[in-house]
Amino acid sequence: MKPEDKVIDNDQKPYLMKYAVSAADAYCDPSAIQLSENIFVVWDLQEHGIIIKFRANETKLGEYMYRKTELIDYEHNYPGAKVHAALYKEFREKAGSKFLEQIMPLIKVNDDLFRTYLVGHSLGGAYAQFAALLLVDKFPEMIQPDVYTYGSPRIGNMAFARYAKSQIHLLRVTISNDEIPRYPVRNHLIFGFTGNIYEHSGVEYWIEEPGGPNIIVYRCTPQERSYESKVS
């Protein structure tokens, strides 16, 4: 990473840290609802907003990142958009309807101040993105959801990344020594040159030394792949 390719953006630090705590809460909140074998959700309802927190059973992490990496067409007919088959089917077929059953009554589309935040760590971040897009599909008039992910893997190709960017406000945090954001790999030898290459969506915020006393948050510029360029 060249110095000119990253910008210090500590203005975002309070928000990134706030929702990091929310993502962590999903692992220890006893009120979490199990949506499927691997997906759990819990939420904090506020006067003018809701924070929806996802966590996932990480036992299938290796399987989803290294072996089951097939891409399938995204169902919303966005040209060329493809998504991670196993992750998307897990959410859409097993968890999506139960998620909507729990959350739809809580969304206040007629409240101009109401904001929807979805957060998740690792696979929880992947499911948070799918859930945000599902909400937008059901509530096209809602204010664009804010999605904060921490160490989330890639979940689709470039066309899908563009579609997601047009529908949700995604901020994803990458820690310098975290391997999960590298996967599934961006390998042309595996996927060819047909647009079936995994890509991240949203704006990336990169933290080099999370354990240090003075955490510096970098916002990665669009022309620069940051951590991805070094590891994939």
C-alpha cells in the first residue's frame, strides 16, 4: 500500500467503534433469535431507529471460504450480478422469511428520522448485507440502511458490488492481520475472466494496529485495493 493511497479518517472512528461493540454484542446477548442452523439475530429498538445485529456459527467458515465458493445469479435481475451460492442460499432459503417476520413490524417507513443499522462480524457481516438488501426490496421507500461489517468476506462479484452500493450504505472495517476479508479469493485461474471474480462492496476502513494505544483509521481510496492488493 502506497502512503498516498490511504487517507486518515478519524472522524469515522467513533461510529466504527460504536457499531463494533454492537457487532460484538451479538455473540453474547441471550435474547438472540436463531433464524437458521447458522444465523442468529438480535436488535436494539430506539425511538428513531433500530440496530440489527447478526452473528453466525463459524463452524462452516472454512467450508464457505475455501471450498464452497460457487457463484450463482442474484435473483433481482441486476445485469451480471452473482453472489456466493452457499451463503446466499443459507440466508434466503432458511433465514430470510423468519428475519422479515421479526423485523418488518419494527421498521417505521413513515418516520423521516427513523434509521436502520445492520452490523455483523465475519460471516455475520455477510448476512447483514443480504438482510439489508432484503429490507430495501420489501421497503423501497425506506431511508437507505447503514451497514457496518467487521472482517466480512466477499459475497459477490463486481456487478453485485455495484448493485449493493446503489441500495445500501456499506462501511466495512478490515483489520491488518485478518484473513477473512481476503476470501473467497480473487483468482482468475479459478474463476476465469468472465466477471465471476469476487469483489468487495462499500467503503473500506482499514486499521493497521487495532491493539495499539492510538488507533488510526484509514479510509481506502477507490483506486487502491488496500489490504486486498497485498493478499490476493
